[in-house]
Amino acid sequence: MPPDDNRTCSESALNGLTFQQQQTTFFLGHSLRSHYEDVIKAPIPDELQARAEQLKRRAFSDAQNEIESE
């Protein structure tokens, strides 16, 4: 099944492709999504979540410091 014309996210990327290329892109995307569906739905491990929170806090702190130094 080819991509739906109502899609806005991938619409601009597909505009320059031939119909066969659009079908191939759609098929590959669908295949990858179904193959990795369990990985996508799995919860983020606690250690990775903690690292993400550290990075978020550090980025916020860096942004605050930059604002204060201006």
C-alpha cells in the first residue's frame, strides 16, 4: 500500500520520489516498524533514564548560566 496523500510529516520527503521509490520507502518503513515494534514499546532502562535526566539538568544549568552571563 503506497503512502497516504494526507500524510504531512513525510510528504515533503516523498515529493521528489518516483511512485516506485515511494512504494519502496513505504515498504521499508513498515517492515522496520513491525520488526522493531517490541524494542520501541519497551520501557527505557533505569540507568539510561537517569543519564537522560542528568543531561537534561546539565543543559538547563548551562542555559541558565549563559543567560546570567549576558
